[in-house]
Amino acid sequence: MLEATGLMVFYENMLALNNVSLQCGDNEIVGVFGANSAGKSTLMYTLSGIMEDIRKKEDMAGGERITVLGRIRYLGEDITNLKPSSRARKGIVLCPERRRIFSESTVMENLRIGAYLATPAQTRETLDYVFKVFPALQTLRKRIGGFLSGGEQQMLAIARALMAQPRLLLLDEPLMGLSPLIQAMLVRATSEIRREKSISIIVTEQYARPVLPIVDYAFILENGAAVLEGGREELLSNPDVRSAYFGV
Amino acid sequence: MGTEQEQRRKERLDRGIKVRSDGLYALMSWRELSYLTVPRMVLIVGFLILPLIMPSMYWERVISIVCIYALLAISFDFMAHFLGLVSLGGAFFIGVGGYISAVLNHSLGLPPLVSIAVSTIVGALICTLVLLPCLPLRGVYFAIVTLMYPLFLARLIEALNILGGTDGIMGLDSFPGRWIEQYFMILMVLGFLFGMRRLVNTDLGLVLRAVKDNDQAVRASGMSITFYKAIAVFIASAMGCLGGACLVHIYMWAGISLFALDFSILPIAATVIGGSGTLVGPLLGCLILVPISELLRAFGTLRIVFYSLILVGFIVLRSEGLMVYGQRKYHQFERWVRV
């Protein structure tokens, strides 16, 4: 479905992504694991095209020069130079790190903004679906986004991304700063979404253990380079990986 | 897929001499010393010989006006980029400083240099006091309040017919001589410029920059942001009041045109063009904009059209500002490298 080859991202002279290649098949959940500053968010920004936007703004303001190299193919089409908005139209939707919900809008408004690309029928349908997956949101519909708890905000962020009718959902650290209980709930919801909506999901996380049960294939990033990849069992049997990312 | 075309990127590196001269102890050669001092000396010496090479009385006056706008622009840049307060109050500072100096000179008969000094301090105190209520706030409130005060004061003077009313206060003393006038202005601008550059790197400057970044964190560290903002506003408004006080003595007249919006807008434009956050940039912007606006007088009302076009062009094409661009070119070089 998505195939990125030789991605390299420079922030000025700092190499943030070093020759990363990554594939994500249809209806697959791909995990990307790595420590802080390993390049997870950079990867997500590059795949979703936000990096193009950041690059342009930095350029205008005379800030850092960002260089992006490599190719991204999506559904047999080269999308390397597409704007983030066109990528979203094609179904690549990013659910950004730290949620980035519209904190002064209500939950319902957040979802409606997310549904900008959807037809009214899709909106109604997805709204019902979102409230089925995250029943908590239903009761919070009128609440202002900024007043939600961390877990609720994360549910809202995922729900908002779903409203945009993704075919490939990019979840950037969806479990950050949440309690184990909420984490487990979100992981269950993610796997449900994949099954019922039959979409592909790429999820990044620092700590692999909570996400691992639902991941089909995983990549491990270290200092910007993909040092290891493989299926779930394959990674679990690697002793280095076990101690570093799975805590077992 | 897999097309192995040569991949290149443009690399930006600090010049060796910059890296060497960054540390104070590394200043070993004249080359390194001059690398640091030449840009500063060009500015200082250039400014000092400016009055000597001006062709006419008219352009000599322009220098003084440039200096007044430069004071305002530096004060705007300081508040906007080191304190996080967007001030539209150039006219307010000019007006307060100007009227105080005019009254001191006209009613009490103080000589210009004394009345300028007194009105700078007193004016800055007054400005700080009346702006105090909106200092604890973030957001647009400071901008709105500073925009409203000059309008308010101008109408007040007009309606109550105080301080000369619409005619203004006429017959003020001028500077003792044109050389004193110009060099006084130039030394003030240079002094404030380098003083402010020093100030923003002291502990006080550090706190102010922290206030801009996150005022809650500063509060949590046990500091009163209102107190620190008040100090900074005092300094910034002192610069504005100084400009205003000099202005009335240059024109030997104080009127409600001291509260004109030009004094608020032009410094902002100069900051944008010169490069915000550099403190030198605004000065450079004034050196460009004020003479241009004088040259464009020939076009009458079309002046504003050209002026706006220049501004928009700058924002679209070089939104970083001249000084930021120049500093980068001076300190860094670029080359293509293969990846």
C-alpha cells in the first residue's frame, strides 16, 4: 500500500532520518519503535507530507534548511512531492503526536472539522462508528476539547483522524503519557478499527510492549536509521530488542 | 523505483573564522579581530560621518528623523521579540515625551538638553504607569491599549484646548547647533542600540525572554512577570519619549501631530524589513524606509501606494528581513554535497 525507499531528512546539517525504507501492506498494522530523537515523528511528518509544509515555512522565515530525499509510493503512485492536503485527500491521515486537538472547539466541532473531506453520508456513518468505538466521546460531545483529560483527548484525536476517511492512518505516539488501562483500551480500539474499517495503520511508540500484540510487522529506529525489522515473533525472539524495547 | 540518480543537498556551514572568533580567547589574529569588529565599525563610523556628507539642510534634517524612528523601531523590536509585547504605541511615547519636553521648555524655561533628559525619565514613568494594568495579560490587549492612548490624548488636547490645543506649543528652543543636534541623536541611537544588545544578554534579558516564551513558567519560578515587564516597558518607552522630546526641539513646535499614527506604523515596517529580533535590523530598516518615504514625497498621495508595495514585496520575498539574511551570509557559507 505504502512504500517508502531511502528516506533521508536533514534538519540543516543534522541527519534525522538516515536511509529509511519502510513498507506497509493492505490492512496491516505496522509498528515503528524507537527512543526519543530516533526519528519517529520526523518519519511520520515525512510520510504525511507535513514536512513539506515545515520546510516551506522554515525557508520563508530564513530558518533551518530542511532537505528531504527519497521516494514515497502510495497505491502505485509516486506521492513524494505532493502537498499534505493532497495526501490527506488520497487517504493518508496523520493523527499527530501530542494530539493537537482544537482545544477551543467542542468535541463535536473537532469531529466536524476532521470530516471536512467526507461526504454528509460518510460523516454520519463515521460519527456513529466513532461513538461505537469510543463510547466515552458520546457523552462528552458538547465539552470543550482543551478541558478533556489526556485519554479523552487521544480518543478525540484518533476519532478526528477517522472522520477524514483514511485508508492509511498514521498514529504518532498515541499512548504517550496515558495510564496502562487507557493504553490497553486504545490498543484494542486500534485493532478494532483496522478490522472493521479495513484500513492500514502505521503506529509509532517508544515502548513497544503495549502495541506489540496487534502489530503485524515492525521497524526499529535508532538515531534515524532503521536498524531492525521483522514480524512480531521475529522481533520478540531477538534478545537485544526484548530488553531495549519490550522490557522483558 | 530504485532509480539511483545522484542525490545532492545544499549544506550550510559556519565559516571557520566565525567558529574561531566565537570564543573570546581565540582572538589571535588581526583577521579574526577584524571579522568581529568591521561590521560594527562600519555601522558606527558610517553613522558618524553621515552628517558630514549630507548635501543640504533638508537631508540633514532627515538624519535626525531617521534617528528618531530608529529609537522607536529598536524599542518596538525589543518589546516584540524579547518581551512578547506587540506595541502599537510609538505615537504614544513620542507624544508624551514631546509634550512634557515642550511644557518644561516653554513654561519653565529649561534648556533643551535638560528638558529632554527630564522628559525621557518622567515620560517613561508615566507611560509605564498607564500601561501597567495590561502588563499581566498576554495577547492583543497591550497592542490595543497602546494604540488607543495616543488617539485618546490627541482628542483630549483638542477638546479641552489645553497644552496649546490644536495650534500646539510654538516657539520652543532648538538645539544649540545643528552639529550638536545631529551628533546628539546619532550617539543616542548608537548608545541605545549597543546598550540594548548588551541588555538582552544579561540576566534581566534572560528573564524577559523567558517571559516571552512561557510566562507561567516564570511565575512558577517565583518571579513577578508584571515587575519585569514594567522594567522593560520603562526602558522601551524611555527610548520613545527621548525621540519625542528631541523631535519637538528639532521642529521647535509641539502639536497633536505628535500622536500621528506614522510613529506607530513606520517602526514596525522598519523592523520587518530590517529583520526582527536583531535590534540592528530595525535601525537598518529606518535608514532605508525614512529616506525612501522622503524621496517618494514627489509622488504626492501615490507615495503610500509605492510604500506599501515595497513593504509587501519585502514580506513576500524576504520575510526573514535584511539583517537576518545578511548575518547568515556573513557567518555561513553554502556548498552542494553528495548524500
